[in-house]
Amino acid sequence: SQTIHQWPATLVQPVGSPLSLECTVEGTSNPNLYWYRQAAGRGLQLLFYSVGIGQISSEVPQNLSASRPQDRQFILSSKKLLLSDSGFYLCAWSTGTPQETQYFGPGTRLLVL
Amino acid sequence: GENVEQHPSTLSVQEGDSAVIKCTYSDSASNYFPWYKQELGKGPQLIIDIRSNVGEKKDQRIAVTLNKTAKHFSLHITETQPEDSAVYFCAAKATAGGTSYGKLTFGQGTILTVHP
């Protein structure tokens, strides 16, 4: 069966510091991968999605970037965090066919102070 | 692009009652409609989904109905239990063409509280 991991689970960072959040998927090959941000426990905003290694699409302009160095690894990064980057970050995966269902990871709670 | 509206934003029921959450969507090309349950501090979990070739789908106490003409779909939970308390999200996706092709668009969520 497929599983999705995210770490760290929680993170407290000062403003201006860098960020690296990691997501890995097990039990499937060539998944589509997604990064979402959820503010205040409501509303899921799609940040990035990837259909393959090195292929990243950005949904909204922001202070964040994403990379996919391996087939089942997805990384969310920032060079300098802003207060507004605080939130709950969710990684999701789906199969590579059009009618895929998305499955979410456990999430990373980020607090920028 | 697709726009999904979800109502109500909060819903409070007594244990054993039914709960209904409704969503409307804007893109007529949308043909896949999942529902997710999110417990506090956790990632959303898929609980049921429906595709446009059916009007209703049931899984034990949970059912989803779809009206493509009116572009709305609903989640029905019967015999609610305290463990059903969570945030519920609807979503819509076009799996072939349309302005929202390939992307899940989520509603804003409904906080369901089931009182014992």
C-alpha cells in the first residue's frame, strides 16, 4: 500500500531564516505530487504541483519554491521566511492518470516568529 | 477557473441526527467530486467520492449526491457520532478539458460538531 510522509511535523523559525520541508511517497511510482498551504485550519491553497522529476508548476507567486530531486521526493523551500509564511503545509500525491484521487500527508505546522 | 462554494461553514448536531453539507461548483466540465474529512492537526482524509456518471453513492453512514444540471453536490451523514466531529471539505475537478483540468478546487470547509 502507498504511504506518504512529511517532516518535520512542526517547525518554529525566525523571520528571515531558510526553510526546507520534505515529503516522500512510498509504494507507488511516477506519482503526481502537490504542496498545499492551509491557513487557520480552513481552505486549501495549491502552491505547487509536479508531474515528474524536475517538473514543477507554481500556482501562486510567493516567497516559496519547490523541487523534485527524485521520483518520490518533493521539497518545499524558502531562502528567507516571512511572517505570512506561517501555516499548515500539506503534501499530497496522486497517480498519473487524469482521474486520479489525491491523498494527503500528515502535514507540517510552521510558525514563523 | 473552477469556483467551489461550500455551506454551511459550521454545523452543530446531536448524536444520532443527520448532517448535510452542500457544495456548488461553477465549471460544467468538472466530473470528479471527492469529500475529505480533516481532524485537528492532521491531513485531510478521503472519505467518499463521486464521478459524474452516477447521481448517488453510499458507504455505510455516508452518502454523496450529485446534480450535474444544477451543479451542486452534497454529503449526507446519518446517525452521527461524536467521532464524526471534524472539518469536512468538498472538492471538484475536471478530468478531461475545462478550465480546471487536472486541478482539485476545494470548498472552504465545514466544521461539524456532534454533541453527545
